Amino acid sequence: MRYFAALYMKELRAQRMVAAVLLLGTLGIAVYALTGVGENPSARAALIVLPYASALGLPFLLVHTISGEWTAQTHYQILALPVPRWMVLLAKVAVVLSLGLVIYVCSTVFLQLISERMTTAFVTNKEGGFLSLMEPHASASSVWGFAGIVYGVLLLPLIGIACAAAGVRVMAQRFKGLATVGVFVVGGYLYAKLQAPVVGALVRIFGEWRLDLAIHRGMEPTSDAHLLLMYSALFAALGIGVGALLFERYVEA
Amino acid sequence: MKMATVEINDLVKRYRGTQALRGVNLRLESGCVTGLLGENGSGKSTLFRILAGVTRPTRGQVLIDGLRIGVETRRVTAYLPEVDAFYAWMSIEEQLEFLASFYPGWDQAKARELTQFMKLKGEARIGELSKGQRARLKFIVAFSWPSRLILLDEPLGGIDPPSRARIMRAMVQEFRAEEQTILISTHLVAEIEEFVEQVVFLHDGEVALQGNADTLRTDRGKSLSQMLEEVLS
């Protein structure tokens, strides 16, 4: 655990500039979106969804941090350390996931504030255009749950695929770039293909669990969104496992 | 005969299209300073990488203190590659603290003493160091903990000529812990001539000549530099 902590802290500090830019960007957008909610809320409040798009970029940060060791030739140092290689990979994954978690928390705090203010605006201004589509009493747990599911479903599978791609990349003797792209394509296909049967199986195991995540008026309460998140987490775990296995087995300077 | 720290049997390493090592057999005695000499592409760096556990052999057996290469051997091996493998964004102190987390017996006081000896400042950022200063940092990393095996791949590159012998002498005679085995490769054979006890000449991925440095010098009436020229020719 001590070794993992040292690797994690090293990686966190290596990515501090990226983390600072992402967090400042998230906070900037969130504050700007929040100030767009007045008595007559503007569409600018919708900008709050932008930080969640970081879920699409973070997996590429993971790929970059791994390949960065080779570019800077620091892989000689990191591979000579007396730790299993999978630990090096997992430390990087943990840092990217931590960053994702912080972005999720920051964004969702503001999303909840925006939701509450819009609810107030809706109640006081029932003629308010697109506001009539809003569910007036979205609870805090609904906001956090819905945002978490959407963010997790975007981020987790891509992290898994990025890990598997890192493993395949060190295994490939040639055409490493092509192999990376190939893993992303195949991974995306598998995620889509396996979704229905696996979620179906999860429903059979865990049963229906109707989450009241209705955000828009007229929308049915979501029934299996949390199972989709669970499927995404399982898919991510599989990808990380494959990546770690290949990394341990094949990585070399 | 001293106990062997490193035993290499029939070691082969093939890269795509090239054979870097062709059946190397070698035995490094515990506590000895061994010079690994050879021209560019003779397989020296590949041999270092395999011993450090960062590259896998294609065939053959490598044992360090009787253990196959893995996490346990990496725990007793200090490897300083020819390239700069330090994190440019770290300060010297941060780099040393990071490595200290992994190596048993890391001696921070000794690391500070070595930093002072090398005329470096702990707070200096590695990315701002000159090539020679980064080369000095390699020595600090290698000698700050009591590893069983120290692998120094071209460690003198970039260090100014007047300082080379002084640094080598201090490392081998003052800062080396007891029974530490050192394997050092360099093109600057004259700079290490007085320190090496054993010598191995690699040529085209094979051991061309090996033995006790003094015995070879006496038997052949030549310096190590001259013997290297002979091997290459």
C-alpha cells in the first residue's frame, strides 16, 4: 500500500497542472452557468453540462500519462522500481478517476444549486418558456444520482478501454498506434453489444429497482439506469484487469 | 572464490530484426567492481536492462543472489541507465524522496551528503540541471542505499574530465557500502581503469574476453584501453 501511495502521489503531482486547469475550468463554467439563473433563467444555465464532458477526455489523459513515461524516458526509472507493473498502471488509473470524481462533485454542487434556483423560478414564474418542461421538485438525491449515473456511464467504460489499449500497446511489437485505435473501436463495440444481455442479467440478479430520477415532466422514472452504471463499472473493471495483466506480462523498456 | 552476485547463463536477447545478445555467460563476484566494455551496439545496455529487470531476455537464465529477475531482485538492484530517466518536473529532493519510498535502507543523510559532495542543491529542479549535473545525480541515487548490485551504464558522460576520477574514487572507496557489486560500462576506459577488479569485453553480443583486470594486464602487457582496441579489431 505504501508503494501504491507513493506512485499515486507522484502521478497526482505530475498531473497537477492538468488538474488545476480542469478544476478551474469546471468552476469557471459552473459559476458562469449559475449566474445565468435569475428570475428569468437563460439558456446559459445549460452550460453546467459542459464539465461532464470531461468524462470523454479523461481516458485520453490516462493514455497520455502512460505514453508520457516513454516519451520522457522515465519508464526506465518506473520499470526498475521493486513493484509489480500493474501497480504502476493502477496508480495512474486511480489518479484519473480521482480527478473525475472531483470534477463530478464540483459540477454537481453547482448543478444542484442551479436546479434549486430554477425550481424556485418555476414556482414563481409558471409561464416561463422552457421551464414549463422542468420537474419542479427534483430532489438533491435525484440530481446527484442522475448526474453520477450519466458521468459514470460515460467515464468508466472509456477508462476500461483505455487501460486495455495501454496493455495491448505494450504487447504489440509494431503498429502500436493502430492497435490502440483498434482497441477503442472493438471496446466500444463490445460495450454496446454486451449492454442489453448484461443489464438484463443484472436485473434478474438484483431485481427491479425503480429510481425516481425524473428530471423532466412526463418522463417515466428510470428503472435500470443504476444497473447501466453497474454494467459500466464491471466493463471498466474488465478493461482495467486486461490492461493490468498485459502490462505486467509484456511491458519492457 | 567469492560468492557470485550475478550469474548469467546462455543469455540471448533478440529485438525485431537484430540479435543484441548471443548466448552470454557471465559471473560477477560479490563485492567486485566489474567494467563492461565494448563498442556501441555490442549489447552492453541491453545486458544492463535485463539485469535491472526492465527488459526480458529472449532466452537464458539470469540470477541475482540466486533469484530470478523480478520484484525481489529489483529491490536489491540500483540501475542508472545511460539516458536521463529522472522526472524533469521534480526537484532533486523530491526525486530522492520518491525513490526512498521504494528501496529498503535508503539513507537520507547519506543522500544529503552525496548531494553536497556533488555540489548540487536539493531544491534545484531536475529539468534545469545541466547534463553533467544530471549525471552526478545518478551517482547520488545509486549510492544512497545499500543495494546489492549497482548498474551504472555510461555514468561519466557529461561530467567534466577533471571531476571524473575524483567522483569515481569517492564512490568506490568512500560511499560504496560493503559487499556492493558494481557493474559499470563506459567509453572512457581510462577513467575507470584503476577501479575495476574484473573486466568483461563484449563484442557483437558475445563475451569476447573476461577476467581479473590485473591478471589480464599482466598476462597481455596492455592497458584495458589497449585490450578494448584489440577486441574491437
